[in-house]
Amino acid sequence: MFEFLIKKLKAHPRKIVFTEGTDPRILEASARLLSGTFLTPVLVGNEAEIQKAAEEIGFNIRGAIIIDPATFADMDKMVDTMVELRKGKMTAEQCRSALMQANYFGTMLVKMGYADALLGGATYSTADTVRPALQIIKTKPGSKIVSSCFILVRDSATGDREVLAMGDCAINIKPSEDELVEIALETASTAKVFGIDPKVAFLSYSTLGSGKGEDVDKVRNACAKAKAAAPNLAIDGELQFDAAVSPTVARTKCPNSNVAGHANTFIFPDINAGNIGYKICQRMGGFDAYGPILQGLNAPINDLSRGCNAQEVYSMAIITAGLCED
């Protein structure tokens, strides 16, 4: 999976903003990225402090771009652009104050073309990463919400690699029917970036009418709308998880489904199910989990867990930049 993304980035090198420029995990990942030729780190913060932090822990960040909001030459232009984007919701003074914060400043670097993508959240909360993205980058045409998915990867003993997509596990707490449709279509698109031929299962405690209730109706209706919106995608539901992944169970519960038994892209009915589901796969199923990958924005912006390590930063940087459109 990463070989494919790195090959793509070598053909189109990118710049990625890290909002926490002095964080040791960011510096270690940046040093590793700089040993390649496909992705340039843009570190936000005071240059002297960043260089000192890198030297103290022994990481070579020569070649990284370091930008300090306090001395940024185009700050006036950035303030004017942000005032225009906020459309009267923030004054120039409020924008200037916000841009002294790395999360807002980094997001504006992407918006104004100084960088192609952003990865934050090593010390910021998810909300503090997503909020500037919603206010500045905004959703792309046709998208009404920002959603998320996780990519899960597991190598088998035979050397085969299993890659799955799961959404939404991190952003939308209780999505509506129409929001589930958007989550499904965005997750299928993200899946394709990672080499998955999406077979999309809308998950429930019911399989094609075996259970009753409002939650089942919501998933069933969302699935029908998704099929109508994307007739060329393999989509089915509502499906229980066993019917979605086990050919034996699928032959019994839904023998005529073109997805059941072979699903690789899973749409959860709410964040409770999604968050629990991907973590069970990660902790008990032996999958590596990459994400949350944010979907529906006009540019690739992603969020790290505050408990992340340098390897996760490195991997998520490649994933984030790999989502840039050619």
C-alpha cells in the first residue's frame, strides 16, 4: 500500500504542513521523510526552537521548510484572505489573532498554496484540527459534511495482504440517512486510493429485513439511496457483519447479494459501532489501523491521535499527501 503511495508522490512531490513543529515525533517523522525525495515537511513554529529541539534529539531536518507565524512575510495577505473567507464572521484583528495559532496558520498555508496537505493533532484535539479546516478549506462541491474512515491492513501467513475501509468511526456521532449515503460514497472513493475495489456493506443488526426497528430502517433506506446515487458501485445492505464477510453465512442469509461474504468497505450506522468495530479489528484481529482519514474537504487535512508515535506520523503523512489530486 505504501509503495503505491510513495510511487505516486515521487511522480508528483508534495509539501505537507505539520502544525506541531517542535514535537519529537513530528521531528523524527520529518527526518525520515526528508531521507526520501517525495514529501517535504513544512514545520510551523519558531525556527530556533525547532532546530534546537531537532539537535537535542539527534534528528537531521535539513531541507525542511520552517515557517514562523510571528515573522511570516505574507501575514497581511493571509489575514486579508482569511477575512474574505470568513465572510464577516471574523474581523481582521480576530483573524490575525487566530493565525498566531499553528492550527489556523497551517490550514491557511494549505489554502493559499504554500503547501499541499496538513497533518495535525499530535498535541491538538480532533476538534482543533477539524474546525479550521471547516472554516477555511471548507467542504468540496457536492459534499455537505466532513466524515472519516480508517484503512485497516493485515498480512496473512501466506503473504497475502488484506486491506479494508471502515467509515465513519471518528467524526459523525449519529448520521442521518443522507449523511450515511455521503459517508459511504466518500469511503468508497478513499478505498480506491488504497487499491481497494470497494464492495460496500451497510452494517446493521439485521440482514435484509431479518430485524426490525428505526435504526434498521435508516440503514436500509440509506443503502437504497446510495445504490441509486452510485449504480456502478457494488453496494448492499442492511447486512450483519457475519453476512458481510463470511461466504458461508452469506449463502444462508442472503444468497443473491453481490457484496455479502466479500465486503471490504464497511459503513457503520453510528460512531459507537464504528469506533468499537475498527478497534476490535485492530486490537484482536491483528490489523494495523491508519486514520482517521478525513473526507469531504477541499484539500487533504488529517488528524493524528495525541497518543501517536513517530511511525504513525510518518505513515499518516504519506497517506495524507497521497490523497492529493494530480
